[in-house]
Amino acid sequence: MSPALKLSSDIALEAMLVVLFLGSLFSLVFGVSLFLGNRWVFWLNERMKRWVSTREAMRPLDVPRSIETHLYRWHGWIGLLLAIGAGFVLYFAFFNYNLRAATQLFQVRTSIWVESLLPVAWWIITVGAVAGLIVGILLAARPGLLRAADAWANRSYSGRRATKPLEIMNFAPDRWIVSSPKLWGGIIVAGSLYVAVVLGYLLIAGT
């Protein structure tokens, strides 16, 4: 790993530890205040009890958009470019690929894992390039053969429908905390204190 990359990763890791440490301190204060029954805790809970739905944000992503008109109008050029790109990838995969050089590029100690994963990645890229080459040739020469496969594969999958159960508000945790503030306050204090001690030790040891 280069010195600049190592410095950047160290700064990012330390910043993440600092943010998590500050979060654990806030959680510790929240747990103590909950255990003592301070009103600001319940006021803050009511103020933050707002539901932010992702369904409206995901709505534009779920609108089907058809590109078949443009694809088949320029099928010759698109198929030719696709075939050239796939052939370029296959050329480098078969003639310019060096496993040892690719492994040394990562510069990691556990190179055995990299040596095991790189051949799998090579096969995935090669098979994808072969498929791209076949599709490109068919699209350029015989686009009618792809229409049946296109009609079968042209399906819309809604992410909003899959995440709909997650959009249901659940107030059970709030009711549990309000009904037993001392119990949950003690649990939050114990967990926050443990996390704060561990992160504090990591920050001190890293300096």
C-alpha cells in the first residue's frame, strides 16, 4: 500500500472511531437521563418520532423506461460497438492477463485469498465478455433473434413493493422504553459504557 493511501485510510479510520466514540458518549448521557427520568429525554423522543418514507424517493426509480426503440433503430452500430468491446476484453483476458502481477497489485499479506478470488473474477469477466460478443454479433446481424429473449427478460421489478413491509411504523420499542425507563436506561448505559471504553482504548492506542 502506498504511503498516501495508507495515510488516507488511517485518517478515515480514526475519524470513524471519533464519530462512533462521540455517539457512544451521547448514548451514555441519554441512558443516564432516561434512568433518572429526565423530561428532556421523552421530549426528544417525541420530537424525533417522525417517519421518513423512502417510497416517494424510490418512485422515479420504479418507472419502467423502454430503450428498445433506440436499441433496434441503431442496432447495427450498437451491436458492432458491443462486439468490439467484448472482443477487446477477451483479448486482454487471454493474452495480457497475469495472475502473479494482478496479485501483487493488491499488496496484501493474505495473498492466498486474492489468488483464490482472482481466477473466479477472470471466469466471470470472460463468460460475460463471450456473452456480450454473441449478443453484439446477433444484434448487428440478426436483431430479430433477440426480440424473443428481449421480451422474456424485459420485466419490471418494483423495489417499492419489496420494501413496503419496512414502511410500517412500529411503536413497540417506544412503549417498552416509556413503560420501563429505568430498565432500558440501565441497558443503554451498560452498552454505551462498554462501547465508549473499547473505542477510547483504540483511539489512545492508535495515537
